[in-house]
Amino acid sequence: MATTQVQVRIPGELVKEIDSWISEGRFASRSEAIKTIVALYDAFLVGNMKQTVSMLVESTGLSFKTVQKVLLRLSGKGLVAPKGKIGNAQAYQFSVENELHDLIEWASKHHFAGRS
């Protein structure tokens, strides 16, 4: 899937929060943090459902390569693990209700705030 660069305006306090995650070493950049938030939010929406890389690409709109990188990062943080297969594809299951809960809360709050 082709990607498009977008410019997003968010409140300064949220930028400070993302920047603090970067300084803590959670993320290398704002872009990486926001891509990860999108993937985590998607995982939160589907709960314990097992998903393949292709399923995540379709549901998030991120590229295949980006989803693979995010899965690797999240796996290293204990937020996702390989769990069997769906067809011939590796399936992954998320466990997002732990140390990065603040990311999910942030994404959820701003996702729904934007739809009001």
C-alpha cells in the first residue's frame, strides 16, 4: 500500500508527552511514536484477535514494511507475540494493557475527540 506524508496539528501538551517518551528511549522520533500509536490503537480495537501482517496493513493503512518494524519493536517490549498461523501466514496476538497503556489512552481520547 502506498503511503502519504501528512502534517498533523496536535496540542502542545501532547507533543511534550511524545517528546518525553522519546527522551525516555521509548521511541526514536515523533514519527515512530505516532506510527506505533496507530498500531497499538488498532490492536486495542480488535482486542485478543490474532492478526497477520497483511491484516494489520489493511486495517491501519501502514505499509507492510512499517507494520513489520512496528511488530518487531512491540515484540521487544512484550506487547505482541507470534501465536500460530492464519492460513500460511504468521499470526500475532497483542497484549497492550500494560506499561504503554498511556499510549492507548492518548490514542483513544484523541481518536474519539476528533469525531465529535
